[in-house]
Amino acid sequence: MMLNFILLAILLELVTGFAPTNKPSVVSRKNSLSMSSEENLLDPSETAFVFIEFQNEFTTPGGKLYEAVEETLVKFNTLPNAMKVLNFARDTNSLVIHCPIEFEPGHKEISGEYGILENVKSSEAFTANTWNSQICVQMAPRQGDLTVKGKTG
């Protein structure tokens, strides 16, 4: 079976308007997830929610990049909304995948043209095995969740 992936990103903005429901699907008679007012239903057993970079570096005061994204986090109520989606995913037994980004000390994984990663490298943000690179407590993985390892960009 193919998994339907719903990407939730915290880098700059969160898509608004997600309205999970437990409305039964007429066809499958299973719990379903509705992404809009249209009849776009997803079967939770075939759905994965992917949470990207919900780490202290971005989401928590004291994180090196928190101040850069704080206004957006507040404006879109990102963390509380993401927590609702995460709880809904777990309540419906959908697959939950966490995708943190991490770099070894010195950030040697970032070479050449840095682009968006320039501030990450210069501030040594998301250094592996530090508080900064940990997934924030509100979104912390639980038993049954999957966590991607080795994401560096």
C-alpha cells in the first residue's frame, strides 16, 4: 500500500486550515482525515504525518534560530496546531515520522555554497547530541513513532 504523506514544516510557515475529523468515510467506513472542505479523505492506516525540524533550535526560547522564526510561530499558532495534528495522528493510529536535522560539531556536512544553511553553519545550530538539536518536548517522539536519522539539509 502506498502511504499518503502530509508534510508539516516549521521552517518559515505552517499551512493553515487543517481540520482533522473523525467523520466516517462513506466508502470505507473507517475513520478519515479531511484536509479541506472538499471530500479528500485519507485512510489513517495508509497515512503518515511527517513532522520536519520541530527542534528546540527553532521552537523553544534559547534556541539559536528561535528569534528568527518566533513571529511566524506566534502568528500561525504553529506549535499548538502541530500538537493537535500530532495528537490526532496518534489517536487515529496513523504513522508518525519525525525528521530532525543535525550536524556534527564543526558542521563539516555543510560545504561549498551554504545558501539557507549559512546561518546554521556560522552559529553551529543543530549540533548533534545537544539540547538545541533535540525535538522539543511538546512534539517528542513516542513509542511507535519513527525518527529519520542523518538529515543534514
